[in-house]
Amino acid sequence: MSTSPKPIPFLDLVADHADVRPELDAAWSQAVDTGGLIGGQAVTDFEDAFAAYQQSDICIGVGNGTDALELILAGAGIGPGDEVIIPANTFIATAEAVVRCGAEVTFADVDPETLLVTGDTISAAVTPRTAAVMAVHLYGQMVDLDDVGAAVSRHQIALVEDAAQAHGASWNGVRAGSAGLAAGFSFYPGKNLGALGDGGAVVTNDPALAETIRSMSNHGRSSHSKYHHDLLGRNSRLDALQARALAIKLERLDDWNDARRSAAGWYRKHLPATVRPLTIRDQSLAVHHLGVIEVPEGTRDEIGAALDEAKVGWGIHYPVPCHQQVPFQAGPDVSMPVTEAAASRILSLPMHPHLTEEDVVRVAEVLSGHSALA
Ligand SMILES: Cc1ncc(COP(=O)(O)O)c(C=O)c1O
């Protein structure tokens, strides 16, 4: 009698939560017992801890990562008439944030080895209306801050970091949040630091920008009075229950990121030479939000079917490049050849802190045993 293979999940939130379950239960009970659900000390404590973790001065908790990015742009006065450069290879939220603040998106292609934007691809997209670049530290690896920083200075445009997939990642020891104007983080549950629902944060060293964003995210409230509103704001706050959960998980984040790095090392050791894990630069301490590989052209569907058969979770990040998504469809003259070629070859393998070497070996065996990769 053949036994069905043990499933290897794409990510395992239940196992993450089991690591911290008693602390989570206590924190939720405390919130319910005290009634402190919006704002207050729990939010401030988490904001302080996360700012310190990201080596930045200030953190403002907000409702989600997309709002964090939009609030940074709007808080910096970027809006109608401005263009913001974003990578064509990103999650659609990066583009949404630009359009929602009234600016226009300009796409930049990416480096074929890392699939991240570079100084050259940014320079190729600059126009006289460019106000900023939103550099996305995709898949858990930061962009080359030296190269991107030099381009940004040369063109005199602002650098905003989309760090939704890069909690704890660094470039030459520098974490997201201090290289440019500000960084936006998502705490969507599947992120390296995930809430038990939606959440996000802005991290910055600029106190004036921070004050504007804090006000904008809380109905434009004056810092002096709950009943005076200085700005046209909105409601995008990190709630206290999520802040408590995040503070507990933040304590584990270094261990969890280390475990992801071990998993990435096992993949490099065991995967067949016919697939290519994305390059991690020497200056980069990556946190491996996703385990992305490139497979030979035309083989992804078959490989995906073999992974399904073996009960191995997988995904594609992202199958349709941002500049080809319906709301952002650029004209036929906009071509992003590296992003477009990668979109048909990338495949994300299971990646989470509870992956074992045995799991990775089994995933690698599914790939090595496939005729397309032999
Ligand atoms: C690169 C990137 N930017 C922005 C976001 C938006 O974050 P959120 O889903 O919290 O709005 C995400 C995550 O979903 C993301 O992966």
C-alpha cells in the first residue's frame, strides 16, 4: 500500500504561532481585560522596538503596508504632476500607493541576477517630472544601496524604500529605513514579521515627516489635541492587539530569519544545477522572504504539477509583471525585458522558519527527478 507523501507547506503560520502561543494568549487576554484596543502604550512600545530593530529613529504603526507607502509619498508632498519610479518586478501594492497619492508610475527594469532595481535601470526611467524612486527590497534582499543611492543623488530625487518583504535585511550592515526618506513595511501575516491580521509601519529618521504621517494616518489630528484636525487625514492605524502580537514575534525575528537563511543554504546545496536560485550579493544580509528559483523556459507548468503531486506548496511572485497588470497597463513601447523574461521562469519554493533539511531534500528530489530538469 503506497502512503501519501507528507505535505510540505509553502509557509507555516501555525508552527510560527506555536513558538509563541503562551505569550500571545497572555497578551490578548491583557488587551481584552484592560480594554486598551487602539493606540496607547502597547502601540508605542512596539513602535519603539521596531524603530530600534530597523536602526531608525522613528516608527509609525499604520493599517497595512500599502498605506505605509502611500503615506510616505503623500507626507513628502508627492502628488499630481509628479512621477515615481518603481520596479516592474514587484507586488502591485507598490504601484497602487503611487497612484493613490495622485502621482504617476514610471516603471524600471531589474537586474537579471537579483531581479531588483539598479542605479542604471532607475536612471533610464528618470524624466524631469521624477520626484522619487520607490526601491523594493523584494524577496527579502535589499537593493544595492550604494548603486541606487548614487543614482538617486545624481538625479536629485527622493529614495523611498518598500521594505514589505525585508524585515531585518541589511546592505553593508544598514537596514531599511535610514538610507532614504523612509521605509514602508507590511505586517501581512505571511511576512517575515507578520501580525494576526493586517498591519504596517513607516520607519524614518525625519521627525517632521514622521509627524505629518502620524497625523495623516489618524484623521489629520493635531499632536496637541484630539479634537483639532490640521490635515485632511484618514484612518490607518495599527491597532493595539496587533501591536502586542508583533512585539512578541519581533523577539523571535532574528531566530526565524536565521532559520530562513539555513533553509536557503540547504536549497543551494541540494537543488539540481538546472535551476537557479536568485543571486544574493556579498554585501547583502538577506532574510529570504521567498525562496525564488528560475527554471528553464517552458518547464514551469510541468514542474508545478510535479510539486503538486508531491504535496509541496509553491507559488509565483509574480507571474504578470506590474506594468502588464490591467490598471497599470503601459503602452506597447514600454518594454521591461528582464522582468518579462523572469515572469515566465520564476517559481517560489516553500520558505519559512520551520522548514527542515529533510523537507528541502525532498523538494530538491522532486525537482531533480523531473525529466525537464535531469
Ligand atoms: C513588495 C510589497 N509591497 C507592498 C505590500 C503591501 O502590503 P500590505 O498587503 O500590508 O498592504 C506587499 C505585501 O503584500 C509587498 O509584498
